[in-house]
Amino acid sequence: MARRISLNAFDMTTPSHQSPGLWRHPENRADTYNTIGYWTDLAKTLEKGTFDALFLADVLGVYDVYKNSSAPALLDADQVPLNDPFLQISAMAAVTRNLGFAVTSALTYEQPYALARKFSTLDHLTDGRIGWNVVTSYLESAARNLGMSRQLDHDARYDLADEFMEVVYKLWEGSWDDGAVVKDRARGVYTDPSKVHPINHHGRYFDVPGIHLSEPSAQRTPAIFQAGASPRGRTFGAAHAEGIFLNAIRPEITRRSTDATRDALEEAGRPRDASKFYALVTAVVADSDAEAERLHREYRSYSSREGALTFYGGWSGLDLSRYASDEELKYLDTNAARSALSIFTTADPSRSWTPNAIADYLGIGGIGPVLVGSPETVADEIERWVDVAGLDGINLAYAITPGSFEQFADLVVPELRKRGRVWDKYQGSTLREYLSGEGNTRVADDHPAAAYRGAFAGGPSAAGAAATDTPDAVLARG
Ligand SMILES: Cc1cc2nc3c(=O)[nH]c(=O)nc-3n(C[C@H](O)[C@H](O)[C@H](O)COP(=O)(O)O)c2cc1C
């Protein structure tokens, strides 16, 4: 039996996520990103299509590398205006029972103590359906507005990220023992202080002496996703990720990346399948191939070349306005997303890329393939991608929204289901269960977060005395 293909949708709280210029298409409702109805309707559509999760991208700056200006991005709505990605999740959770939510947060600009609480809160409010796409950011414009003169260096961002993860794992897994919350009305004990522990973290980047503020949620640690594919990014992903999200151009090239990352997982002491892999994919689907091709041409007529180059400037750190439009791009280390550079240079030696070719490629769907055709054609292509590239699923971006998601849920999902590649109904109810199987709501034993499970039990506690103190003894002391 062929493996299940996991479906995820990819969106952002902005009018133009991965298909620059298409916000102008008359049927595109992307400009209603700032209404709660857009998000609740989308969540219902995705749950009807038994998508595992909605991925929400995020950045903390404006794309101002291209032409050294934020004007192109503003004119074209290229990921600006951009709202906070966390705040619509509760509303979507309220109108769904199963859909998961993986939200991007760049830890480079966060404090682990505060961010851990935000994720715990959402894990409570979604009953264990929350995931975190851990990113380190790539925009200098984010650093400049968040108290730094420039970004930390590329690899140093991942060093900070490793310590950040250690702190949040301690808070989520170790600070509160199972059974700490007793809610004993008769004795007046809500939480047993002897079962809540300060984490006493003192590291290179962070000092967090205290206890986690939130009580344990269903998953404790949210499902961890990651999307950086540079050598250092891959090491980080292999250590922490339960889901890895990849840019993709050809499945044979992506295969090298999934194989190399599975090797890295083993080197990190985790099974080769400890993380799932998803490629960014956009689909343009209609009843027939001919109609889908017509639709694709129609969508492409709205693509913005300036927008594509604006996106690429932000991702890669390269201003392609300084290149001749037919000049071949060569790899160089920048301080932005190195994988966005290597994918157009070193990843596929059989192909070279110029600014014109990149702008053309990025016109719809970012750094991912656009699958065009009837439900059968698109399902064939998805199966080929998943099987050749060694993927576990896809992350579906839109050309227009919610149209692209509705087309996919109505036309492609039934076809994939017929082939036994998409489940009929959710198995389990937490996001981690969708990743690792029913019953696996907590992190796997071989995940680094598990090392902190119960790690502080029996040690110093919020009771301020020996852990053998009972709630009654603590209460009696006053
Ligand atoms: C498919 C994909 C999606 C990404 N989405 C985001 C995002 O929403 N926000 C963000 O700050 N970075 C995002 N990134 C960037 C990465 O998480 C990472 O910070 C960046 O690729 C730099 O790491 P690298 O040099 O290891 O590739 C994404 C990367 C990929 C490949």
C-alpha cells in the first residue's frame, strides 16, 4: 500500500504570499486577509479536505533588497501589508475540530520564556493542534527594526536557535511535572508547588531562571517544523524538526535534499523517518487539462515580474536589479536564506538561471512547482513528486485564494483518496498524531525535548523546599 500523502496548506496574513501580482485577479480574495471571516472560511474548507494543517508563514521585515527600496514591495503588496500570524488561530480552531495550525515564528527576535507561553496557550486553545515553524529570519530590515544594527551572521542565528530550543524544551517538558495541577477545591490547592520547577537556565544567549507560566498542554512541546536547507540549517533541522518544509524545483534534485537530511537525522541519533518532508507546491486544477491550462495562462497574465524579483531579493539577499537580465547567477554566501541561492545555482548543475528565468519561475507559487491539469493529471504529478523526491506530503500554496484551495479540496483530494493516498478521516486529533501516528501526542523519546521530560522532578521546586513537601505541608507553613 502506497504511503499516505499528507496535505498542508500554505498562507500568510498578507494579500500576496507566493504569487506576486495575482492579488489583482478578480476572483482573488487575498485582500480580505485582514478579516476573521477569510480565515474561518479557509479553515473549514481545509478541514473538509482533511488537510493536516494550515501553515502560516511570517517575516518581521519588509522586502527592500530589490532596488534597495521598499517601494516595489508596497506597490505590489509583496508580503506587505503583513499582520501578525498568531491571532487568527483561535478563531479558526473554534470552527474546526481537527485541522492543525503550524505558525512561523523567527526565534532570532523573540525571548524563549515569552514565546513558550504563547505556544502553550495556543496548544491549550486548539486541544493540541499547534505546531511551530522555527525560522531564523533572513531580512536585514527585520534586524534593523528590532534593536540590532544588522542580522546575526547566518550560522550564528542557528547557534542561538539551538540554545533557544533548549530553553523552551525545559519550560514545556520539564518545568511542570505531570499531575502538578490538582484543582482540589476542598483543600484549596490548584497546583502542587512541589511539582513545578524553576529551569535555572544560564547559557550564552539566555538566562531563564524561573518556572514556565503555563500549565502543561496536550502536546506540551508544539509539533516542530523547520524550513532552512543550508548545511547549518540542515543540522538544526535534523536535531529538532518533526516536519521539514522544502523549496523544490525538480523532484530528482529534492531527493538529494531529503536523503541528505535523513542521513543528518541519523547522525543526530534519530530515526531516518523522525521528520516528515513536505515540498512547496501550487496547483492549478480544473475539470480538464485544457481548461486548467487556460486558467494557468489567465493567472500568469497577472504575475508581476517586479514582485517576483522583490521576493527573490528578500529571500536570497541578492538585488537582481544589479544584474543584466540574461546574466547567469553564481552561488555566493549571503547573510540571507542560503538555500534560496543554492537552489538556483549549485543544486542542479544541468541548469543555469538568469534574473529573467528566475522572475519567470517565481511568477506563481514561489520556489516550488506549479502543477497544472485535470484532477487526474495533478494527482499523478503529486504522486510522482512525493515518490521520486522521498516526500511525505506537500505544502500547497495558492495562485488565488480561497479559489486554489477550494479547487484542490473539491477536485484533487477525492482523486487522491480514490487512489488510497489521502486519508478518509483524521486519525487522532493532535497535530503530532498526524505526523507520527495515533497515540503519539507527546514528543518521541528520541527527540531532544524528551530529555527534559520530568528532568527536574524531585529537584528544587516552586515550593521552595524539598520536593517531598506535600501541598498540605506547604499550606501549613503558610
Ligand atoms: C519553503 C520555505 C519556507 C520558508 N518560510 C519562511 C517564513 O515563513 N519565514 C521566515 O522567516 N523564513 C522562512 N523560510 C526561511 C528559512 O526558515 C530559513 O530561515 C532560511 O531558509 C535561511 O536558512 P538557510 O540558509 O538554512 O536556508 C522558509 C524557507 C523555506 C525553504
